[in-house]
Amino acid sequence: MLIYPSVIQSLAPNLNCLTRVQQERLVALFEGLAKRKDRASALWGLGKGVAGLAPELQPRLVALAEGLHQPEHRALALWGLGAGVAGLEPALQQRLIALAEGLDQPEQRASALRGLGAGVAGLAPALQQRLVLLTEWLDQPEDRATALRGLGTGAAGLAPALQQRLVVLAEGLDGSWHRAKALEGLGAAAAGLTPALQQRLILLAEGLNDPSHHVAALRGFGAGVGGLEPGLQQRLVLLAEGLNDPSHRAAALWGLGKGVAGLAPALQQRLILLAEELDYPGHRAAALGGLGKGVAGLAPALQQRLVLLAEGLNNPWNRASALRVLGAGVTGLTPALQQHLVLLAEGLNNPADRVTALEGLGAGAAGLEPPLQRRLVFLTAGLDEPEHRVSALQAFGTSVAGLEPEQQRRLAALADGLAQPEYRARALAALLP
């Protein structure tokens, strides 16, 4: 039953919690898949979880990837396994990079580089250089931009000379859209680049010639904006403020807002004001999707303004979506605001909307007082549809260790009571200690 891709993805973050025997059985399941396409999909689903396996089992998965005859299958496997490449032995890292180098089709090589780029910071300098060189060899702007989108996210872990080569590649892209795509990766690592390279990236973003391209670039910078000096932060906020179309402004807030906790207080206020000025509820919900991720790092007065924005969304689906994001940071809120969010979740009548809210609140439940924890578990127990219940149970996976023992037992019993094997496996995998 563990060969379902969704089950594999549920297990991946917790592979280090499995016993050696359980890990062995999982690898044997992978090896037993008859169709190579299924093997590739399973390896893709495993992703960074490969680093959580016992060292003696990791080579067997790399060998599985090497045994895929179709290049598109190897590219898919590399896209997934690349996320965990930093946790592998150097010899295994080299074998995966050699696999990428052996892909003849540029678009497949670019796809593999996008995956491997997520772990590039954990590679030896010689291997990092090989990945950068592979990117430089790509002729088509679209392929080069795809590779930069992946490698760029790990650029902070590269030597300044390699960082510069990536920035030069981005600057050399002719199309505004391709540069924006590259900035989605490089922007995420901007805080770890040299000040001169940071300036060049901001200049690239400012020079994009389409509002939707500005949005894409801001989406990338959101992850690293907190590490920039205030003058550069302000230039990015100005880019967002300069977007006239409300849908573009909302999308920019969704991206840039993810780093709101690291901004200067005056810039935090400006972003929240931008969200409050959006008239269409769907746009406000989108803005909260980004700003809410940094809610725990804001002053209580700004936290309250975001919670009020969520409360003001009349559409239950929009409100639930906002609660999912705000709920993940619920630990950092004042007790009164924590209670407010739980109350808003309890007020949702549609079970699917309750699940959406629980996906956030469940993840942050460990930081709540026991009475609020109990109310969230009670909400979960009240979900009748198995697919709703399993989604809610999975949300508690990261916080279950911080719940009262009685609530832990209730969640485990709810998971064990699911009739369908796939649902039961997914829920129990998420609740592993």
C-alpha cells in the first residue's frame, strides 16, 4: 500500500523516524515496481526524503535512477532526488550529477538542474562548478531560465565567483520573462549574495518591462528580502506599490509578503496597507496568502490588522484559505488572536473549508493552550468524509509531539479508524513521532 505517490510524499519528511527494517521494506517496494515510469514517479515523490534513509540504502535508490532507460524518466527522478542531494555521500552526489550530464535533450537537462539546484549549497565546490557549467552550456533562454530558477535558490551557498556567473547568466537573458523566471530563483537567495550582486539583481527586477514579470520577480525575492539592507528592501516595496492592476498587486503581496517579518517596521506597514486597500475579497485573500506567512514576526498591532482582514472575508473559502496561512504562524500570536482564529475556524460550516483552516491551525497547534488544542482535535473528529479527515490529520503531523497525550491518542485513534488503506497509511505516516 505504500507505493501510492501521495503516501510516499507523506512519508518523505519522516523517513529518519522509520526503523532500519521499515526503510529496507520501503526501498524494496521501490525496486519491485515493474514499470520504470512508476519508479521514476516514486523517486520524484521521495524527493529530499532520500537523505533521511540509512546511508547503506541510499545507493540502491541512486542505482534505481541510473537504471531508468528513458531520459525523461531520469530527468523526473533527478528533479525529485535533487532536493535531497546535499544529504548524500559525495560519491552518490557525483553519480547524480553525472546522470544529469548524460541527458542529451536540453529541456530535460534544465529540468534536472532545477531539481539539483535545490541542494547545490551542500555540494563540494567542484560539483557546484559542474552544475553551473551545465547551465552555461544551455543555449535556449527558456532552458537556461529554468535551470537558474533551481540553481538560483541555492546560490547563497556558492562561492562569490560562482554566484557572479549565475547573475551574469541572468543578465544575459534577452527576454524580460526569462529574466523574471531566473529572478524567481536568484531572488530567493539574494540575502546570501555579495552586496554588489544584490544590487544587480534589484536592478534587473526594476528593468523588467511587464507588470506580470515584476510580480514573478517579487515572488522570488519574498523568501530572501528580509536579509537585504533597508534601501534595497524599499526598492522592492516600491515595485509592488507601483503596480496599478489590483490582481498584480495582490500577487506581488503574495510573493513579497512571505518575507514581511524581515522588513523594517515602516515597510511592513506599507505592505499591510497595500493589502487593506484592495477592494476585491479574492485579492485580499491572495495578499494574506503571503503576508500571513510572516505574521508571527510582526508587532501585535500589525498581527491584529491581518486577522481583521481575514475576518472581513465573507466568502467562506477565502476565509478558510486565509486561516490556513495565518494558522501556521499561530504560535507567535497573542493568546487573544489565537482564540480568535480558532473561533473563525469553528464558524466555517462547509467541512472542506474547515479542513483548509485546519491545515494551518493543526500545523501550529503545539503552541496553543490545551483548551484550544482540544477544540481543534474536536473539529477534526467532526469531519465525516475520510478524505477530509485524512487531510486534517496530516496537518497535525508537525505539531503532534507538542499536544497533550490525550489529544495525541485521539488523533492516532482517528487515523487508525480510517477504513481505506491509503488514507490510513497517509495519516499514520504524518503522525509518526
